[in-house]
Amino acid sequence: MSVDNTAGNRTRILFVAEAVTLAHVARPAALAAGLDPAHWEVHIAQCPRYRELLGDLHCTEHAVHSIEPGQFTAALARGAPLYDLATLEAYLEADLGLLDAVRPDLVVGDFRLSLPVAAQIRGVPSVTLGNACWSPYAQQGYPAPDLPVTRALGPRLGQWLFSAARPFAFALHSRPMAALRRRHGLPSLGPDLRRVYTHGDYTLYCDIPGLYEMRPLPANHRVIGPVPWSPSAVVPDWWDALPDDRPLVYATPGSSGHAGMLPALLQALAELPVAAMVATAGAGTPTLPGNVWVAPYLPGHLAARRAAVVVCNGGSPTTQQALACGRPVLGIAGNLDQFLNMQALERVGAGLCLRADNLTSATLATALQRLLQEPSFTRAAEALAAESAAVDGVAGFARFLEESAAPWSGHGRHTQEVQHA
């Protein structure tokens, strides 16, 4: 690419998003939008499948391939490694080409597992975005996710088997990355999948600091706070016509929710004295009860603010929106990431978690009634709202860049490129 000499001494930063779920695209977009263009020349690379939800990005955009979300969720459902060696090699080739084209001073990835390898090969400092539940320093249990073994044997026996097998499963899932790094002359990250998911020169956790119990973090790991984001979606025609004489529920399965969540949820809502707004994340909807209003997407921060309770798949983006508004969460979890996130919310009393693999409308209705009727859930969520307001992740990211600037400020490839242009 040609060098824009008008960029002066701005630092060139490249965000790379792995578009297997909307969350991994949304966080880089939100962080990029918070950077001062007087100091940063911002580039974003992503598969364009979620592009229309991001609005105007005001930066240079690049296309990069990600596997299909259906392939990703199918691997999660089987308990299989998410990426094989061939896929990681293809990703690495694309990432190397991207680094050569953009020549960034700093690269930031969100679940782009190949990116730290490419950055190390090219000598570019790398930042990995993630959640604290995947940190090697998190002190937590590991609930058995929705897997063939739990569906066949039930959650109790499935949990016993999962707990016994988890270290071996994490080692199995780490093997493709170990092979990739070995092939390119880099040391292994070991058999702990948590290291694979969070590896980088720097690792930033986009969470409320007090939500997880953490051992002391090394200097290159830090919790920066949640990164707020809502889709670029207008409110639907029914937005101002919702009834105000009963509790309001906001529900969305998200981009990685269980297929059976929506029908069971609609049946439960039909039986309760509530009104509900449901964002389907583009999924089709069956016949709607009279107390439910739907849209493909909703501005989640506004919907959570209006609601008394938020129902979702238990993942961090929607739960963070709910907690920022002081709203308790009903999480219907399927994969391990969702269970780990909801485990933290249940520990502090700000939500309830149901298993997606044995979900019924009756259990949904009972859990919703508890969240609506027991004020302790709302009090816990409101306490987290106060903490969330004090640790905005966009500001935390900017502070990290300022405090850690030496590796890329004045010494990066882009700066050298401008000086010699």
C-alpha cells in the first residue's frame, strides 16, 4: 500500500476481528471508535458478514476470511477443536499478508488465534482481547457445557465426566496451535487451552474487575472494563407503544444462542403477566403471543434500560449491557464460555443460569418469576452497574495504550516507513 505522509507521526493500529460471533466483531469496532484520530491511524480487518450492524467506522477497512458461524457452533456442540491445523495455516497466511499490506505499529486481535503467531513472525507487538473467564489466572469451576455426553447421561453424571476429562480435552484442543507454532519455529504454549485463547504480547480482559476471582496478574495482563456496544439499528415502530402496566422483559438469543431457546421462551412469556421485546438476531420466529413484540435487532443498551429483566444466551456482550443498566440476567447457556460467564453472575447474585440442553417453558417461567419478584437480584445488578460505570473499557483501552506506548510509539514499522518514504 502507498504511505500517506499526511499521517505524520500518528501510530498505525490494526484491529483484526474473528467474525464467528458478533461479540468478537463488536469489541474491536467499539475500541477503534474511541481512539483519537489525531494520534492514531486506525485500520480494521474483518469478514463483512456483520458489517451492516456496525454503522460508520471512520477508519480504513480490510476484508479477511473467518469460518462460518454455523461451523463454529457445530464444533462447540460436538466438543471438537474449533480450528484444525489447515484452517490455522490459512488464517496465518492471510494474517501475514495483512500485516505486510498495512504495516501496523501495533495489532489487536479478538479471538483471532493465528494473529499472535503472525505478529511474532513479523515482529509486530500484539494485543489479545478476551474475557477473564478464559484467563489462566481465573479461580473458578468449569460447568459441563451442552455436549453429547451431557445430553446422553444428564447434567449430573455429565458434569462428573466433564470435570475428569477437561484437562485432557483442553490439551486436545490446544494441539492444532502447538503444531502451527512448531511448524513456524515458535515455542509451544503448552496443553492449556486458556493460554491459547489469551496469548499475546499483551492480554486485555473486557470485564467488570470485581466479577471474577483472579490470582495476581502478570504485568502484561490487565482487566480494562466492559466494552459497551449496541448494533446500529433503529427502534421499531412498536417501540413507543409498549404497555407500561406490567413488567417489561428484554430477550435475545444473540448470534450464538441455542436453537431451542426462542420457542421455549415465547411459550413461557405467553404464560406470564409481562410484556416482552425480543431481538431475534435474524432468526425466524414462530407464532407470537399477544404480549411479545419482535425485531431482528434492537439497540441493546436502550432495551436493557427499559426492561426489568434481560434474557439472553449468557454471553458477555448482552449480560454486560444488562449489568450496566442494573438489570438482572437470565442466561440460557449452551457453550462453556456462556456457562463460565453466568457462573460469575450467579456467584454475585445478579442472575440465574438455565441449561439450554434441557430447557422447558416451565423452568423458564419459574426463573423469570424469581428474577422479577426477588429484589436481591436487582440489588446485586445495581451494585455491578455502579462498578461498571467506573471502569469503561474504551477508556481503559486508551489508558493501556498510553501507559504501554514504548514498544510501538516511535519505533514501529509504520513510523520507520514514513521516515524513509
